[in-house]
Amino acid sequence: MAELMPLLLFLAVGAVLLLGYPVALSLGGTALVFAFIGEWFGLFDHAFIEALPNRIYGVMTNQTLIAVPLFVFMGVMLERSRVAENLLDTMALLFGPMRGGLGISVTVVGMLLAASTGIVGATVVTMGLLSLPTMLRRNYDPSVAAGTICASGTLGQIIPPSIVLVLLGDVLSAAYQQAQLDMGIFSPDTVSVGDLFIGALIPGLLLVGAYIGYMVGVAIFRPAAVPAIPAAERPEHDWRFWLRVVRVLLPPFGLIVAVLGSILYGIATPTEAASVGAVGALLLAAFQRQLNLRTLTAVVRQTTVVTSMVFLIFIGAAVFSLVFRGFGGDEAVTDFLTNLPGGVVGAVALVMLVMFLLGFILDFIEITFVVVPIVGPVLLAMGLDPVWLGVMIAINLQTSFLTPPFGFSLFYLRGVAPPEVTTPQIYRGVLPFIVLQLLMLAALALFPGLATWLPDAVYS
């Protein structure tokens, strides 16, 4: 009976989540019920639950996690400063003369917003409100238009500064230290969020290139699906137009340089860079004349709601993790993964497959806080590079925003799309981008240097 308890705990949490209960309460509440049952029947190691207060206190005092509310504040403030609106209008005019130009402009703006906000919901909703009607009016295929907007909005999950990378950095640090303890190694080394930021740059940019390449392919083989803007409706690309391009690109580009540049050059930690980004977002909003008490109040309120949700899930996941280990679940996972055919390759392949399938029904936050603490120590003890593993997990989690039926990007766009764009069209539109993300995952598995070369070069 004791060896079945970890599996029953995992299944029970999944069932409670599918019933629609809040994630944090599902994780913590179900785990506590199982801890009580295990204690009653003598199946549970009580020492783990005694460590719970220290674990929760550690979450609340974790300096790395201070970056979460700061990056959320930066993204929400930029959403309200009309930076995205100006970028979309200008990029559409810049790429409009070519077939697929509107789709390319959405991808480029998605990349810039990802590197300056990292908030998927805000990006998808903004681009859905501003770009989707324009693309449909230009006779774009609804599936292509919807898929491009959904996929471009998810770039904030992999292109730093990304909240998922901040959370992964903290979870993987704990997993890395646990792996070292399991091997009898006592070391203060951790997984730096800055390393994950740097390691995700090249894969993120390659993914942007893949999206643009797909749009070019559609323009070549299905030109009627992505027509160009008629010449009579395009402005002349004279010096005034290029001055407008520079004026629109300069503010977000400057913010990107300030945040990522300070990390790359070792001037600031990711947490300190997040504060730079928050101040920069305030300055941009003031420059756009969008900063007032009403806006600031709304931004602070939304930041508080999102941050509270993340930390509550973190606490619930800490309870779940401790109870899971109290039943010996970590040992069961270790035995299972280490005895798989193919060794470390088979273990990584299975974990990635499970995460991908969980993405159909769970959000990236649940997967990060529930699955990674369980499998992370095992995989890292097998000798995997923590930065490479973190970037692999981040790209895999990115697909959870696009996979039906519960992909959040699909929900965001469905909420703002006009009635003539059907839900099946949105689902069909994201399928090619899911394939591109999986191909990027395969490329990263075959060529780990895509994630590890830049961090090694920066710190060498």
C-alpha cells in the first residue's frame, strides 16, 4: 500500500484540478489530506511535514522571486502605455508591401513585446484587438491570422525576461541542490536565472526565425491566404516614415537593452534588472503621456493579483512536494527513470513527452511547480546541464499555451476575436506553430550548444 501512495496522490491532485478547483488549494489541500491519511496508517514520514514552515518561509524570503512582481509590473505598465499599438501600426506599414507582411509584422512585434514585457495574455489580447481585424480586412486566411497571433504572443515564455524562466531558475536551483545532496556532494552552486536568460536567447531567436520562415512559406505556396497591402494604401517609405520607425522602435529597444544588457554584462542580477525594467516602463508610460494615478492604481492592482496567484501556487506546490517525498515518491521516480531503456536519453524523452501531454490540460505554472521538483533532481543527478535542461523545459512549456483544449493563448484570442473567426479555425491555425516548437525542442536536444554556448562565452 505504501508504494502506491505517491501515485494515488498524483492522480488525486489531477482529478481535483479537472473538477475546476483552484490550483494552489488543490495541490496543498489534497497533499495535506493524504499526509493525514498516511500519518494515521503509519505510511508517512512525519519529518517532511515538519519542514513545511521553513519551506514556506524560504519562498517568502527568496530574493530571486522578487523579480516576479517587478517583471509583471513592467509588462502590465507597458500594456497600458500604447507601446504595442504603435509598434503594430508601424510594423504593419513596414512589412505590408510583401505577401505575408502583416503576419511577419505580428511576429516581430511579438518578439519585441516578449523581450520587454514577457506577459503572454496581454500580448495576445493586444495583438488580437489591433491586428486580427486588420488581417481579416486584408483577406488573410482566418486560421493563419489567428495562429500567428497566438504563437507570437507565446514568445514571452522563452525570450527573456521571461517569468517562466525566473520560476524555473528557482525550482531548478532547489532541484540541483537536492541532486547534489543525493549524490553526497555539498556545494553552494545553484542554477542562475541569468544563465537561463542568456541560454534562452539563441533558441528564442531561432524560434522567431522559424515563425517568419513559416509565414514566408505560406506566402510562396498559398499566396491568396496572406495578401499584401495594396500599393494605393501604403505610405511612401521616405525619410519621414523611417523617422517614425526609429521613434517607435527606440523606446522598447532601449528598455530591452537596459534590462538584458545589464544582465549580460554582469552589471545587475536578474532581480535588479527587473527593477530597472519596472522603472523604465514607468518612464515610457510618462513619455507616452499615459501615466496617471488611475493607470498606476490599475497596474498595481493587477500586479498584486498575478503575483499573489503565483506565490499561492508556489506554497501549495511546496506542500505537495514535501508530502510526495514523505511517501517515498522521489525514490520511486528515481528508480523508474534510471531503469528506463536508453538511460538518460530515454529518461529525458519520457519527461518531455509527459510535460507536453500535461500541457493539454494544465498551465505552465502547475507543471513547473509540480513536475519539475519531482523529476529535476533525478535528471540533474544523471549529469545533465541545468541550463540546457531549463531551456528545454521552457520551450516544452511554451506549447501548453497553444495545445487545445486548455491552451491559454487560445482562450485569450477567443475572447477578443470577432464572431466570424471560429474556434476550430483558431485550433487549426496554431497546429503548424506547435510543430515548429517541437522541432525547436528536437534541435535543442540534438545540439545542446544552442543553449549552453552563449552562457559559457559570456562567463568565460
